[in-house]
Amino acid sequence: MTRHVRRGLRGTAHPHLSARSPIASAVALAPSPDGDLPGAACQGMKPDLFYAEIDPEDDELDPQWAEFATRRAKAVCAGCPVKEMCLALALRRGEPHGIFGGLTADERRALKRRTSRKAAA
């Protein structure tokens, strides 16, 4: 007896999911005018987690909490589907604070210096 498997679109076993072209996927992940990236892993999370940098003049912020928040934010970014786009936008805008694309402000500045040195060489 022959078993027939119904498939939606050619090559998919899930007829309720439509196949999307790479261009359509890129358009769907384009940032909105207010800077939000659809599909970002950080959507709905508290922004304090991504802006917990230690300020030597601020006595209220616990350095241990800031370190924990930085590690947690980087963990959220690690599995984000739009991580590279987020980082590219932060580099283009020159974000002075916060964690974007899994990198802190200092790490982004160092990355920018390295890429400018490579371009000059």
C-alpha cells in the first residue's frame, strides 16, 4: 500500500506555513522608523537590562547587578535572529551607551577601530 503525504508548497511538510523569499524576509526584518526591529529577542524586556553600565559617580547602581545585567543582556542577544542588523544599526548611529547586537559600548568602539584600521591598511 502506498502512503501519500500531502504537502503544501513544494518541499515543505507544513502547508500552513508559506515559503518566503529572502527578499521578503529581509523586508519583514527592516527596522521601523522608531528603531524597533521586528523579531528581536529583546522585545518586551526591560530596557534597564541593556543599559546597566557602571557609572563611577552613581552610588545607587550596584556593580554586581550591572555585571549580571550585562551578562544576561549578552545572553539574550546571543540567540537573537536580528543580532547582526541590531549591531550594524548601533554602529551606524554611534550609540554611546547600552548593549546592541551583543556588544557593549566599549566593545563597539573597539570593533569600529579595528575595522577602520583594516580599511586603511
